[in-house]
Amino acid sequence: MQHGALASEAEPPRPLPLWATTLVLGVLLLLSLAVGYVLGSWVTAGRAQVAVPTQQPDIDSWSRRVAADPKDEQSLLGLGFAYQTAGQYADALDVYSALVQLDPASTPAYYNEGVIYAKQGKDALAEHAWWKVLGLDKTHAQAAEALGRVYQRKGQYQSLLTAVEPALAAHPEDAELEYLDGLAQEHLGNRDLATQRYRAALQYSPDLVEARTALQRLGAIQQ
């Protein structure tokens, strides 16, 4: 035990490499406390460098899986989402396109295409992709919510109801859907039903400020 301790003390600290693990970072951080502020700053800079390439390993891993089996839908979905998360939208769209060629009913691929198009400011393409999702699964809550927000911005409240209501019937506990349905009902003149929807939204999500503000606007709760 004593010999091992001496061997450990004899090994000088090395500069922090980019691929350093969390354990090494922790050890260097402890050393920084002993040798002062300068070394502490150096370790902090090293930690920032290590944190940069967070997504690339996932892309590499999924790419290898797709190369091994180009028809594995889960691998394609994983690769597409890795590209999407990394902000490599063109690559992600290429992968999702390949996925829907294999499975025309892939709601995750269409939904994520819509998310990418929305981030790129291509609202019409995003809307089209999300309607593809609802065409395959009218109860898909995320697609319904996304379309609901699109029609809220456009002031198209009947279209908002068309998108949201089937999903709301399947997911009455979804506060976002409750709020969006209430918003459409309010603008279409159905104040009592709107009040019910807003109250349901607050029941499931008490911190949903939009629903509380809407109830105040309708005079259903005090300011």
C-alpha cells in the first residue's frame, strides 16, 4: 500500500486533453485547489474545451449502425435526430426522407421534419409535415399542439379546432391542448366552453400563465 502511494505521488499532473473524462477533470479540479487560482483557471478552460464536441459521437455511432443496416428504421431515426440536435438540418432531412421511403407511416420522421422546417422559418412546409402526422394519427398530441400554435399566430381558429380537438379527446390531461382549444372557443364566441377549457388547463398545469390570463380576460377569476 505504501509503495503504491509513493508511485502515485511521483506522477506529475499532465495538461488536460480534449478527450479527458469526468474523473480526470475531477482530479485536476482537486489539484487546482492545492496550487492556486492560476491552475484552477487552466482546469476550467480545459473543461470548456472537453464539453464542446458533445453531439458528434452520437452521430458517428448512429452512422455506423445505419451503415451496417441501411434499412433499420430505428437507426435511421436515431441518426436523423442526432443530426437535428446538432443543428445539421439538411443532413437530418435527408435521413428522414430515407426513413419515410422505408416507412411511409413514420410519424416521428414527419413530426421532426416539421420541427426543422419551423426552425428554418418555412412555416408552410412545417404545417404540411404536421398534417401528415395527424393524417396518420389524429391523436398525436405534439403535432396537434404545433399546428395549434401555427393557427393561433394566423388567427385561424376553426383550423385550430380541427387540428386540436381529436388529440384533446384522447389526451384531456394535456394542458396545452386544453388551452389552445379554449382559445379557439373564445374567439369563435363560445365563452362558456372556453372558460371550461381554460380551467381544465389550469387544473393540469397550475403555472400555465396563458390560461390564467385568459380566465381573467373573461372575468372568470379575479385579477
